[in-house]
Amino acid sequence: WYNPVDKQDSEGYHFFYNEQEYGAGVMYAQTFIESTVDQRVYLNLGASYSVKLFLNDVEVYRNNQISFSDLNAYRIALNLKKGTNRLLIKASTGKNNDYFFMSVTDENYHGIDSLTFHNQFKSYEKGNLSEIKPEVVAPFFETYFTERLEQQPENSLYTINLFKAYLNNGKYDQAEK
């Protein structure tokens, strides 16, 4: 499990410095999240390469199309139950400057006061997909340009910006449309 020696607390991304010497592979990172209530939370994700996310041993998200994405390029809404929850991130490595970013926020990208994070093991209950109900949702910048296009379909600037946002984050199918 990845508990970094050189903490990068002031950085949004976490770069895996000095990992390239081992070649391509997978980095595992986990955190234990204590929640005082059952609640819907949002995982905001950015990464340099493929990732899989697990909550309480249930795969809630996978993406093999990521290629140097922005900080909040991907967003997954899910139910976090009261008590201790284990969030596991499997991030592929093998490119220069491998990194991932993960934040847990409310719907409006604000931190959640009722959550406490631990990097040491804590007992947790295994989950199931029907309880967690993961859902991929659009990040704010995609929603912004999509709404502007609906309001002003003749404004090609919004089309170009939405296309660039998709392209920049490896969402090639959406960019092509």
C-alpha cells in the first residue's frame, strides 16, 4: 500500500516519483473513510493512466482510456455508509510522471465535515453494488459547456471548448460526437 515517504500535502496530484525505475505496473493506494451518517458523496478523479476504484471491496469504477487527464476530469457519485469505508485505488504506471488525484466531496465540490480519513487499516464491512449505487456524472466544466450549447447552439466557441475538454481528458467517444 502506498504511504508516501515524501508527502505532497500542498499538491492536488500525487506524483509517483522514483517509481519508473521498476518499469510499468500498478500502484495501490487506499484510505479508510469514517462517515458519521449514510450519505451520497462524489469521487473526483484525475490520473495519468488506467484506474480502477473499489469501495468496501466492490469495484465501483474502471477506466482504461485515461491518458494524462485534468484534476477533476472524472466524477463518480456513490453512497457511503455510516461507519468505516475502505476506498482502494489501483492506478497503472508506466509513463513519465505517473500520478493520480482523488478527492471526496459533496455535489458542489465542497469538503464534507462528517468524514474522517485514515491511512492505517481500520475494520470495515464489505459492500455490495446495489447499496453503493455508483454513477458516473459529468464534471462541472462539461456541464457548463453543455448547458451553454443548449442555450446558444449557434455559438461555436462552446462546441470547441466542450470538444477540447473531452479531448484533453481522453474522452474520445464524446469528443468525436
